[in-house]
Amino acid sequence: MLALLLAALLAGGCATQTPVLLAQPPTGLPSRIELADTPFFPDDSHFCGPAALATSLSAAGLPTRPETLVDHVFLPGRAGSLQVEMLAGARRSGAVATLVPPTLEALFRELAAGHPVIVLQNIGLSWAPSWHYAVAIGYDLEAGEILLRSGPMKRQALALRTFEHTWRRGENWAFVTLPPGRLAATASEAEAAAALVAFERSAPPAAAATAYRGGLQRWPQNYALLMGLGNALYASGDRNGAEAAFARAAETHDHAAAHNNRARVLLELGRPAAARQAVERGLANAGPLRATLLDTLRAIDAATPAR
């Protein structure tokens, strides 16, 4: 039945990316990649989501079994897993989950970087969808194929043109899971920052700090990453590290929130004079945070011995 459905898909129209990619391979992209050591968890049921996620997490050095993920990512009422649940399940398992740009080139560049990619396919039809998660583990441009860990198949060599049709019907949705400190090869600055902020919400502070440091190695002046690092270090009990991160954010961007956070930490470190200076700098450009900064200033006054 799968073969018949795929044949019907091919009859419905031509791919938009495959011909160009095969005719003019992107610069610097190897012609063939196979991540043969990627774990495999066979599945011939509705649990393709947990199986795909366990595959990706285990490949990232976070050993996981599909059965441990079922309660987190599988929705019995839908007989499947929603994308939001897949991303959240990856983060709860200790991984940074980052969306991959919706192009074959981006997918292949992640594979070339050694990152298996979870992809969402519709292996049915637009009017009769059959949603399926698989894990891309390689490709062969000369053969025009993509390699997948898919359901019960450990190594599915699927024609790239066919894959693109099924993937496009899933809106070209894909993501990678990586341990804190490593970044997706194709992530934009904005997407990486969003992924790291989302990771922080469920990660231990130390892991969040490691993840933010990884992001700052690529984008050392990113405001969200600097503030996130400061918050993570503060939550982990590293007041000096948090103050340094907030200071970098304040010096680089001169945002009131950075000045306020730095002032609060400086006050806890027993440096009220420096805290006052930070608040005063924040008040010069406070905007809607003026009331917050004034509260911090009152806390500084209350902690400052009368002369």
C-alpha cells in the first residue's frame, strides 16, 4: 500500500527542489553521506514519533528508549505525536531541539555535520493524510536518494524526488536534537536563540548555561543569549558569572533589563555603589521598565548604610 500511495504522490506533480539540487550540487556539500552508526528502533505501529525521537537522542549521546518517551510525546486520541510534543520531549530529555530550514540543502548540511534529522512526512495524500516521522541519516546525490531510519526499515533508500513530495506535504518540517553546547549547522541566529531559550525552560541551570555558552561562541553579542546565560548562571548560584554576563549585555546593548539584572546581582554581591550606577544607567533608557528600576533603586537605598 505504501508503494501505491507514493506512486500516486509522484503522479500529482513534480518536485521543486530536487532537480536543481541534483543538477547543481551546493558548494562544499559532500556527494554522499551516511551516518551508519545511528541507532535504530524498529516500529510498525503508531509510535513512529517516540521511535524517531529516541533514535535522534541516542545518536546525540543521550541514550533513550522509545517506550520511555511514549507518555511524553504520544497522544492516544490522535494516534500519533504532534510537532510541539516532539520538540518538548527532546528538551525534557536534555537535548536542544532546533528547527532546520525547510530546504533539502539545509537538511543535507545537517547530515554532513554529523546530525541525524527528524523529518515529518505525509506518506498518504493531501486529502487522506498519513503522518509519519522518520530520521534522515544520509543521502547520495549521484544516486538521487535519501537514506532514512523509517518505521520497520533500518535503511530505507528513498528516491529524493519521492521524499520531497512526502516531506513537502508535511510542510518541510524537520529538526535536530543536540547536547547542550553544540549547535545545529544551519540554524540562523534567531532560530538558535529561540531554541536555546526554549531549552532553558526545562533544563537544569548548569545545562542551560552550557547551551548558552555554545550559542555565544557563534554569536558573542546576541542579547537574548547573554541574558539567558546570566539568568542560568544566577539560577545555578554563580553570582559573579551572572554579573559578568549581564554586564556584557548592558555594555553591548544598553538595555534597561540588563542594567536592572546586573544591579540586583551587584547588590547581592555586596556592591551597592556599583549597583546604583547600573540602575542610573538603566533609568536613562528605562521605558516601560522604569518602575522596575525604581524598585531596584529603593532596594539599594534600603541596603545602603546611612552616613
